[in-house]
Amino acid sequence: MTAFTLINVIVMINGIYDILCSLCILQFINIPELNTMHVTMFSSNDVSKLSEREKRILAYWILTYGWVRLLIGLTDNKILVCITYFVEVAAIYNEWFIHKQIVTNIAISVIIISTIFGILCLF
């Protein structure tokens, strides 16, 4: 049995949030505040800029790391969670800085928060 730490709770809540956002993008559920949360990061907040296929691929990726974060938050094995945050940082950086596809203030916010969570999971 693992002792829950604050970072476990944060990671699990973040995992639940990611799962809900992905299910909204895939239109399995409808939560107005979450329906376009991740999608609006792209192309100056114009949701229509992403094709339906691109939205689904984004949702599956979010769903994948959301489940990892939720389930690993229940354990002491934090390296996998760290990896999900650092992969997210790399992907957001690439889409923002290299491909110019993500709104700057959102990209920087996600990069900072994910880096902090990734580092906190190391301890």
C-alpha cells in the first residue's frame, strides 16, 4: 500500500482532467468548459483550424497519458509519470516553437506547469 502524497493527488486529478477533456473532444461526453480546452491551444484559438481527424488523434494522445497519470498516481513508481510530463513539454515546445501551431501564452503555461509536475514526480 502506498502513502498518498500531495503530488500523487495532483497527478491523479490531472489524469482525471485529461481523461475528461479527451472524452469531450471525442464527443463521448459534453462538459462545455472542457469540450475545446486542449483544442483551442492551436492556431489562435480557432477550433475549426484542426480537422476532425487531428482532434481525434489529439484526444487519443491525451487519453493515453491521462490514464497513465491516473493509474500511476496510485503507486510509488513515478518515473513513468515524469516521462508523460516531459514528453508533453517536448510536444508542446515543438508545436509552438518549431511549427508555430500553438498560442504562445498557452504554450509557455503548459511547458512551465508540466515541467514543474515532472520534476515534482521525481521526489
